[in-house]
Amino acid sequence: HNVVSGPRNAHDGHFQSDDLLSGEETFIVKFDQAGSYPYHCTPHENMNAVIVVHGEPCPNSPPTPPLLASPPSPPPPPPALPTVTLPPAQCTVVGAGPGGVLAADVMAGADGCGGSLRLFERGDLPLEGTYDTLPFFETFNKQEMYIVGTYNGAELPFAGVFGGQQTTNGGVFAPGTAAELAAGLAIGTAAAQAAQACAAASVNATYWKPLLGAVPPPVQHIEGQTLLDHNGMLATCVNETGCAWGDMLMPPGFHTPGSADSIRRRTVAHGVHGSGAPDYATLGAEVRSIDFEEDPNSGELMAAAVRLSDGTVSPVADGGKVLLAASSIGSASILARSRPDRYSSFTFNNHYYTASFLLPSSVCFPVGGGEVCGEGPEASIHSHNWQYGFVTPGNGDCAGQSFEADLRGNYPVPDAPYQVILLQMEPEMRSLGAWNASTGLIDLVDEPPTECDLLARRQAINITSASWGAFTPGFSLDSSHAAVAAWPQGWHWAGGIPLVDGSSRVAGTTNVFSADAGAVRKPFNCHTSMVSAAAGVIAGMEALGLPTADCMDHITASFPPPPPPPVSSEQMVACIMSCDDATLSAYRSCNMACHGMYSPSPPPPPPPPA
């Protein structure tokens, strides 16, 4: 890692570590004045944070000007533009991420908009070649970004592009279970199952299990852990010999010859519309606000028109609907800009996390006049990509909490880095957002962790360390009080949009719906793009008054769903629990035999009892 001051791609020169840090090395900065100081780790796109310094300046020290002592200055007002009024539209979708793309697609397929469907996207098409000629790693964080808000004082950028964050980040297919989706969207399980199926059928995802023979790495002390078997990737291999999937995000120095250049990105937008956009989509069209008409008796708001930043007005036809899919924070901003008296404070959900990045000892790189080698085993053992979920035990005062352990592997490249990310899947919404009229942005601030949160983190570190740490020399997660209390939040904000119970409709309105991550009331895994796609299906069908179960009749694209596992993950865990771990070799053989139950080939016979 390194430590660089300033937001990513905007180093302010205030402080920077001289070299990459490894092991237990530290970097210390003294702050002499209160303020908010953003910093980041250059090699890791998701490691961004802000140090908030309180108190009076230190005596006898030269003053250090704060970097972000006050909110960003408001942008100058745009010049007055001539108003262009479009014909009324029966269906208006704002935002073309996975949720917006699928909401518009099911409404177009159902022909429920009477031929007047509009999809507004503030960005343009993805970088040329994103799906056809560019390797996956060359599209990572390469799309145009815009500032959607501030987070603990630092600017918060999102991708503005047709297809959303799937075109520039992530790459993981993780819809969760139907029960999790039902709880997250406050809908019935049957509707959640249908929405998941339609979302999955709209993206050409490659699934880990049939690809890798369904053999995740062996895990000791797996008590309380369950293999999350829904994992896959939003990518495909275009050569005939196969690809090393760890090359998706690895730096070029670790690439397998002939592999990295053959991995292409796949998204919902690509699965439905290929490399282009439908005729009903207008790109480069930023929606600023909604004109509402208020019922004098009930006080409910009805969307009458959508206003764009260039002065264009798109009226809503009689009985028409508006679907917000501009990201949870972006959609909240549109509501706040439209009616700040109704929508000015929001509570978003997210997850906290910590990570351990480990290089095999066989990998060395030059630093100064010498070289630094990895602290892991000679070759990376955990080379596959898998997810495990577990619940901490809690204690008499605190209930257990759900966690997710993501293993970012390098299959089948042994001499490449891998990463373990431990995520706290918060049962409650914790990121508070307030509309800032002077900047035109939503300011998000973390709610401090409770003592029960800190207990859960320490217990989760112990569980993860007992399983992965016992098997991997050099693996560590910092369990000190300071480190546990300072877990940052992740990068997927969800929820925030107030909704009618059991519905995608925005509370206080008659015809506005939430059609992406903004509708997720409770987080359940760290990847929200496929959850957003399912939310878009649900909102699109509800807006037309159609049952979600019929969505498969209306989607444009159809890819085969993943094959069901031969046995449940609970059966596999029960098998592992019966293994004798007196010796590592015996335990490994037994463990692999249990994992073999997931293999497409017949499973090996279970080992005899110890």
C-alpha cells in the first residue's frame, strides 16, 4: 500500500509515503489544524478515506491550511436556456444503470407505455470497445465520472454512462438469494424469485462453479461459515483456450500470457442492447428535477413533468409514471431538488469493511536500491474467487451480525497477489444524508459504530483468522481497537429513497417509483448491481400494474440461468464439519472431497471416519 493525500486522481501534495508499505510498516502524519483531509491508496481503487481533525491548532507549530475545511463552493448558475417542451410521455425512466435499463426494457416489452417511453441518461455510451475489443482491465474505472455528493467531506464520484457502474467497476455477478432479495426490497419471495430470474436472463454472466470445477480452496475451522454459491462474473473469455480469471483486475505485471487480453466485460445493458442504446433512450440528458402537482386534500404529489439541465421539459402524460434509477444518491438528489420541503434528509445503507492484501513470497518488486518480496506462502494457496458468509455469535447484550468474506483470487496464476475482504453487512441503515442547497449535493456522514458493532467486528476477525489465517502464512487482519473502530464504509450506497410499504412507489407520491439500488431497504451482499437490476424489473412491472411473475414474457434478452448445485451448501458444510483436522494433509483431503460434491463430475466417496 501507499498513502497519498487528496481525492483519487487529485493529489494535493500535502503528504505522501515515499515507497510502497508492506507488512507492519507505518506512515505517520502530524496535523496542526482542524479540517477534513482525504487520502487514498494508489494501487487499490477502493481504498479511499478521510481524516477528520478536531480541536485547536497545536502551539508553536506553523499553521497547516485545511484541505476541505468547508463544503465545496457552489457551481456558478448555468446561463438561461430556451425551454424545449417534448410531447407527453406515458413512461419516463431516469438513469440507465442496470435497474433503469431493465425497468425500461420490461415496460417496452409489455407495450404498456402506448409507444411513449423515454429513458434519460446523463452519460454517453461506454468507452468504444468496452464489450468488443478492450480487455476487461483496460475498462476498469475508465468511464466518465460525475460528483453525486460528498462523503465525510470528500467528493463522491459515480459513473455517468449507459449501463452504469457495471461498465467500469466491479465485475461480480452476485444477486443473492430470493429470500435475501425479498427482505431487502420488502416484497414476497415469489416476486423476488421472478425478478432474479429475469435479471439473470438479461446478462451474459460466466459462473464460477462450472468454470472452475466448483472446488473452492479448503478452509479449516469453518464453523459458522456457509459457501455463498451464487457467485459469478460479469465477463466472458473470447479465446478458445480459456482465460485466467484473476487477470480481470490484476496489474499487467501479473497477467497470464494470452489471457488478460481475451477477457471482455459483460453487463445488463450489453445483454439487452448490445453495444448500442435503444431508440427510446436519450443520452447526455441530465434530469435535474420533477415538477409535482400537489393534491390539496391528501397532500400527495403527482409528477407532472421532468426537467433537464439543458432546459428541456418532458411532460408526464395523464396516468403516466416516472421511474427513478439514477443511483440511490442521484435519485435522492432529484427528489430534494424538486421538493426540499418534503425530501431533504435521507438514510442510506452500506457496509463497513477491512481488507488484507497478500503477495506470495515468490513475488518481489524493486524498491529504492533493493527489492521487497511478499510475506505470503511461496505460491498463493487461495487462488480461486469465492465468497463465504457467517454470523458472529454476539453476547448477552449484543445480537450476532452477518458478515461476508470475499476471496479475490488469481486462478490459475500461482505467483500473483490475492486479497481477503471482510465486510460487515449492516442490518440497519447507517449513512445519513442531508440535502445541501448551496452546493446542490447530498452530504453523507457516517453514523459512528456502536459497541455491538465493534464487538461483531472483533468476533468476525477472529473467525476469519481462525479459518484463513491458520492455513495461510502471512495472513492478518488488524484487530486493534483503533483499527476496528476505523473500518471505512464500502463503495455501494443503497436505500435512501422513502417507499410505500411493500411497494416500489416513492412515499408521498402517486406515480413515482424507485427502480434501482435506492429501493434496497436492507443490504445483504457487497455487490448491488444485480440487486439493482432485479429492483428495476419489479418497479417496471409494478408501474404498469402487471405481476412481477410475468416479467420473463417481456424482457428482450434471454441467457440460460446458472445450473443448480447438486447439493446444498449446508450439506457441504456438514461434510466438512465431520472431517478430522488432527493433521493438515488428512484434513485437506477430506475437505476437498466434501467440496467435490459441487463438482460437475461425480463426487468422490467420503473418507472413512477418523
